[in-house]
Amino acid sequence: NEAAVKKIADGSLVARAALIIERQAKMNASGRPGPKTGAGRLRGSIMTDIVSPVEARVGPSVFYAPFVEFGHRQHPGQFVPPLGKRLVKDFAPAYPFMSPTIEQTKGELGDVVATFGREVGEEWGR
């Protein structure tokens, strides 16, 4: 059926799944126990890019996102203007916000795939 083929080709399954992942990643980046960022810049930078009908990229665009996700070394005594203070620890802990997202959304993603399968099956059954 032409409508079912178009539905798959327009990437709606990929788009639905990517937006679920984006939403959860933004929730994870919204404060403790995750990263607490002053202006919400990290959270606001998490976006979805639909690359093709079968590929989407979800992630942050700010340069410091990997440092938050994985932790990093820092120099005690160094003044950090955005924080308005000097660093006291030699290591900033990791606050994963992207890594746990897939595990957290696994059930919801499964539901999206099942619903999409039913929709396509209905189209093909016509």
C-alpha cells in the first residue's frame, strides 16, 4: 500500500522515538541528581536532528556537555567567572543526562514501535 510505504519513508517512527529520547534527556539535565546548570543552557541545547527516514541524532550542542556527562579534572584555585568563584576540587563529578536516557525510555520506545507496527499493518491491510 502506497500510504503505508510513505508513512515509513517519512520517518515518523524515527521522529517519534527521537522526540521521546529528547524529552527524557532534557528531564535528566534539569537539576540534581543530574547536572544543575544555572541558565538551563545545557537542557535547552538538547535537540533532535532527523537525518533520514531511518536515522535521527539527539544530543546537546553546548561544548561543555561531555564534561558534565562524564566528569572532568579541574584546577583548584582557578577562578571561573560564570560561577563567580574559585574551584576547590580537583575533579568535577559526572552527572550523566544522556547515558541513562535509553534505559529510562525503553518501555515507551517499545510502545511507539508497537503502535507504529499496528498503524502500518492497518494501512497494508486495506
